[in-house]
Amino acid sequence: MTVYFIGAGPGDPELITVKGQRLIRSCPVILYAGSLVPEAVLAGNSAENVVNTAELNLGEIIALLRQAHQRGQDVARVHSGDPSLYGAIGEQIRELRALDIPFEIIPGVTATAACAALLESELTLPGIAQTVILTRYGTTSPMPEGERLHDLARHRATMAIHLGVRHLPAIVGELLPHYGADCPIAVIHRASWPDQDWVLGTLADIEEKVAAKDFRRTALILVGRVLDAGAFAESALYDAAHRHLYRPGRD
């Protein structure tokens, strides 16, 4: 028996790995985060027991996993996006290890990747940004030392900020001194879902644009010069003069 932590992707049921889809369709028990994972992702399953864990606490979830283990049943534990990012799987894994229950993690498409695709943007461009910071806005859970938004903003890297749209004015205030008022910023609501929507602006006007859309939750914030880079250097990868193992020099 194995508990499979499966990344369901950002919402579009086609943005799940082949392995993840196969396990969802074959496991006799499915536990899924119903507040973030659409039921369409579960299509084609033949599970005996399908549980929406949105209203369950950790102890209740572990009890279900333990019961499945006692019955010798594999479990598809389905999380949104990639389970390694804000998936709260660490605490579940700790409990499973204590109970000697085997598990495996199946990665998924991240919300950040889905948002970049929607905006038709590359998050790393030569001479503009070569670093992407994935973070969240700390409110109920404090941020570790050195990871407050104003600390990370000093790098001026491309930044993806989770769980922050309700605190957009405070976020803009922390970003402005480092990125500048003209820096592009996008707020994407439910990327890849049927009702996906987004706004693209600058740090100077994004608050007004988001207020007009009335985005309140389930939105990701992307900020960085890569979102509106008119001019940037070409990479060495496809430069005709660049030689490497697969493209040696020609006579």
C-alpha cells in the first residue's frame, strides 16, 4: 500500500502528468483538496472511496490514510499545483513516517508556470532576470528571518507571490522602493480554470486595476521587468557562434 501525493496542476484537468492521472484512475481511495482541485481532475476514476478533505483537519486526514493502509489500499492524495509548494504535505509526511506508511510524491505543474504561460512570458531573460523567487505574503504564519517581502525585493528578481491579493496595497508598498513605480506586475485569478482572468499593469496602477476586477482570493501575483521587456540580449544557447556538445563547430 502506498500513499501517492499527486500534484493536480493549476486547475485545467489536462495539466496533470500522465502518471498522476493514471494513479487517480487506479487507486481505490482518493483524498483531494476540493477547495482548489476541480472535480474534473478526478474524471475516469473507479475509486471505492472519494473524500473531499477541504473541511477535514490533519488528524482526520491521517486517520483516513491509516485506515486505507490497514485495508491494504493505495491512496491518491491529490493536491493543487505541485505538492512541494504550499501543499502542506510536510506535516502529512511526518505522520506517515511515524506510522511507517509508505508514500511517493508525484510532481505537478505549478501555478507560477500556468500564469507565465497565460501571460506569454518567459520568467528568465538574459540581462533582465535570471532568478525567480517563489514566496508568499506572511500574515497568519510569520515569515522566517530574511524572507520578508522587503528583504526578497532587494534582489529585483522575477517574483511570484502567493496568498497575497487581499494585501496588495501593502505588497506594492514593499516592492516600490526596489522595483520602481514603472515595474510591470500582473495579478492572475484562477489560472487555467474556465473562469480565469488577469490584469497587467505597473506598481503605480495595479491596485486600481485589481480593485476593478474585484479579485479577492485564489490569485497569484507576478512582478518583474521580464513581463514587459521590450529589449533583451539573446541567449548563447541558439547563437550561431556558440559551440557545444550537440552543435560542434562546422568547417
